Amino acid sequence: MNIFVSNINYATKEYELHDLFAEFGDVSSAKIVTDRETGRSRGFGFIEMGDEEGKQAIEALNQKEFNGKTLNVSEAKPREEKPRRSFDNNRGGGYGNNNRGGGYGNNNRGGNGGGNRW
């Protein structure tokens, strides 16, 4: 069974989460999800364990305080496959011809008034 755990204290380590759930049976894996760029915890994670043990753990640990925060524990839902984001049609900013402030376009409406004063 895959178990979703949220509202995890950012300082919590994976081994602590593993040990918490191990009270209810054999834990195959304990993973706290981290931010790709900073490596810091995102405050949620997943536990893999047997079905019966997992149900007991969910029942006992949902809304339990752990490391100063109240955990939300539930059976994980299958991950939805989302299309990958495409950056081809990025609409913001850029270096186009009608830039309205700053930038490098031909009709730039900021700057020094269009004259060569130097």
C-alpha cells in the first residue's frame, strides 16, 4: 500500500518517518519529497508498506501530532499523468518589436527619449 503523508515538519528526516510507521509493520520505503532546486523538504512524503499494516497506520497516525505538526495521513491516489509543460509558447517578457518598457525591441518606449544626447 502506498500512503500519502502531508503537513510534515520541514526538519523531519526520512528515517524518523520510517520509524514512526514501522510501529505498525514492515516499511518497504519512506520518502520525503524535496524541492529540486533547494533540496529542502516540501512538507509531504510517501510510505510503502503492506495493506493491512498500512490501514492500521493510517487509522492511528492521521491527525496525530509529530515533530510539532499534525500529520494528514491517507492512502495515496495514483498519480495523474499530466502533459509536460511546453515552453515554446511563452508569452511573457522577451525581446520582441513592441516591448513597452525596457528590453531590446525596435519600438522601445522607455529610455532616453530617442535622441542622441551624448
